Amino acid sequence: MALRFARRVRGQPVKLLLAALRLSTQQKHRLVQLLHAFDVHALGGGPRDVAELVLRSDQARFPSVEWKDSLARRKANRLIHGSIALVQRDYLKLLRGG
């Protein structure tokens, strides 16, 4: 996949990717969410910000007691941790096709 990227940058023709290496619509959506969550977190945002901006959840406005047990908080925390891992090292799996 890295070779394909390099060819594309150089303006050389690139063949279609093998079906086994293509990302599904769901995988693409997840990657976009992870990168968006990373941007929010890198700018100083916390789980509430990720829940509101990335997940578009109304639960981000819950009082602290309710927010602590909310599904949106758990999802936001998973997105933050997953996004950090993706940016730091897991992107290599994408380049290898895994």
C-alpha cells in the first residue's frame, strides 16, 4: 500500500487495490472518527468534546453524575485511546494491508 501511495504521489498510474485490501465503508467511517477524535484531543478537548463533536451525542450535555455512566462517555474514551494508538503506531497496519 505504501508503494501505491508513492506511485500516486509521483503521478504514475495505480491499479485497483485487491478486494482483500480495500477498506469497507464501516472501516472508513471508523478511521474518519478516529482522526477527528485525535484532532479534538490534540487541541485540548476531552471526552465530552469528542462525544459532542465527533459522536454528535446529546449525552455530552448530561450533568456529571449521569455523564459518568453514559454510553457516549465510554465511546468517546475508546475513540480517544484508539486514535492515539492509530496515530502513534497502528497506521502501519493500514500500510501493510492488515
